[in-house]
Amino acid sequence: KQPLIFAITPTYKRWTQKADLTQLCQTLSHISNLRWIVVEDSEQKTPLVTNLLSHCPVNSTHLNFRTSQSLLNIVNTTDKKPQVKKPRGIEQRNTALKWLRRQYRHGEVKGVVYFADDDNTYDLRVFDEMRPTKMVSVWPVGLAGGLKFEGPICVGDSVKQWYAYWARDRKFQIDFAGFAVNIDIILNTKALILTTSKPGYIENDFLEQLIEFYDLEPKANSCQSVLVWHTRTEKPQMFYEEQLNKMGHPSNPGIEV
Ligand code: UDP
Ligand code: MN
């Protein structure tokens, strides 16, 4: 039987949440043998996400963890340039890792763990690529890091160098969307995503706990195909909601968007 893909998605309430999760549900619904672990950044599981998952044909596990105040309070001490913003989705991804470690012992399940943010764009073929991962597989991520793509440059089946602008001293210069980890590597360690990582080093500091550079397995045509994009959904402006309200034509507050 083919390895099970565990796709971990942190998600938080915003105007485009339902649209983004609907797209991701419909992408993942084409993939067999996949469990979607959705971790809400909230005190309670919300009706919006609960309903969405109940109508989504993907096998899912619904968890929640509210980002702690100490992380929310992180401000840029490097006052000059607004660098990478505050960490997003860290404790939610860790909530999913802890859930996996409670569910399974090492060797109990054949599988791969992938961090699938809710607003990225996924070619279905990226899931075929990651499924046979022995340790950690890698591929480039389109539209990431201020570049056409960010990630590994490979020759045959080894990574030779990285294509990245920021933090070029990283051993692993790759976005969450650009790698997948064999679940036994997760279950063998207590590795978590560190809330103490410098901005831009979060993925690197996680991977450093798991593997060595030479363990990396290039995928996607020796890292020459872009099968995932770090797209970001624009925040919609709700100007006319207020206008119409003031004019005495309020919307139906019962409509879920
Ligand atoms: N996220 C979250 N809580 C937050 C902000 C983001 O759970 O306060 C989730 C978000 O839904 C996404 C992931 O964390 O799945 C990465 O966030 P985002 O896409 O905003 O980051 P960016 O694309 O800007 O790196
Ligand atoms: Mn994003």
C-alpha cells in the first residue's frame, strides 16, 4: 500500500479563509491516501472550519491551538527595515506534530509529512513526488523569497547548492512548501518548530534537528520543475460594507463568507 501523506495546514480567521480552505480542500480531494491535519489558530474550533471540513471529501483531523501572546507580541527590534514579519503558524504546526506522535509509534505507519499552508498553490504532481520520501525530499518553491523560485539546485540525485537571497548561511535554504519528511523521522525525534528561530531561519532550524545536508532527496525532475507556488491571497477591502450599513442597507449577517 502506498505511503500516507499527512498534510499539515495551520489556518486563521480572516476574510479569505473560507475561499483559501475551499481551494485547498478541492486540490487535496484529488489525492488518494492523504490525511489533512487542519490546525486552527483559535481558542475554539470554529463553526466555519468545522462545516467546511464536513463538506470536504478529504479525510481530515481538526485541531486548534491559539498562538500564544508572547509570540503575537514579537515586534521588530530591528527598527530600520521591516524585516520578515512575526512568525506564523509555528505553534499550529507543532500541535500537529505532537498529535502525530500521540497517534503513531515509529514503524507503525508508512507515511510522509508535508506542511501545506492554506494560501499556497499546489500542482497535484507535487504529492506524487513527495510520497516515496525516505528521509527528507526537496524541490523548489515558485514565487518565494523575493525570487522566481527559492530552493535547491540539484545535480542528479543530490542537492548541490541553494537558490536564495536571504539568510544564505542557512544549511537548508527552503520554504515549508518545498520539503516533505518521512514520518518515521518525525516519530524518531522530538523535533519541533522553534519559536526562538530568527526570522527566515524557521524551516532551517527545524530541518537541522532532523537530518544532514547529504540526506536530502531532490524531487521534481532534479529540482528543475516548479510544482508549488508561495502565492498569497490579497486582503480584500471591505469599504462598501460599512458604507451600505451607514446608508441603512445592512447585509445579512447570517451569510458566511
Ligand atoms: N497562520 C496562522 N496564524 C496566523 C497567521 C498565519 O495560523 O496568525 C497560518 C496561515 O493560515 C498559513 C500559515 O500560517 O497557513 C502561514 O501564514 P501566511 O500564509 O500568512 O504566511 P506567509 O505566506 O506570509 O509566509
Ligand atoms: Mn502564505
